[in-house]
Amino acid sequence: MIHVPDVRATVAWYESIGFAVLNSVVDGGEMSWALMSMGRSEVMFNAGGHPSTSHRREVDLYVHAENVAVLFESLKTRAEVVKGIHDTFYGTREFIVRDPNRFWVTFAEEASSVTS
């Protein structure tokens, strides 16, 4: 679970990149909690958090995605790119961006599933 300052705004951003809302709680008109998924990855957002600063990484979210090259093209102008597409020693192709809360989000797929 990741504590964020604005659950509704966070959910909207994650929906815009392909996540789906599985469940949420709305208290007095304010969204206070949400469960979201993309592929085989799930994440929960809860109210009461603070955005990360540029000097530290409070959260590193790792998301298994399909076709990271296409996803990267759609995100590279809408999010701060921390590291572009690269292959890792552990067999994935991935990239890293910051979400609206400045948390790091790594999108990865198995390198063997990437077609040239």
C-alpha cells in the first residue's frame, strides 16, 4: 500500500496509463483508498501520504507490463523519465518514470518476450 496526498488524482493518472480500478472507498465525497491493477501487478493507494522530494526515493513501484516500448512512448512526455528503456542483468527490459507523487515506477517485461 502506498500512502498518497490525493488518492483521486493518483487514481486518475494511473488510469490514464492503463491501470484499472478494482475497488475503492469514498468517504464524504473524497476517495480515501483504491486498489488498482495492470496486467499481473496490483497496487493499493491510501490517503494521508506526502509526495516524494527530488532528493530521495520513498517508493519504488515495480509493474509487470506488456510492450514497454509502446508504454514508454506514451509516457515519456507525460512523466519525468528517470531512466529510459534498458535491459537488465536479471532478464527484463524496463524503464523508470516518476508518478504525480514523484514516486519511482518501473515498468518491465521479460526480455525474452520482446520481439525485435
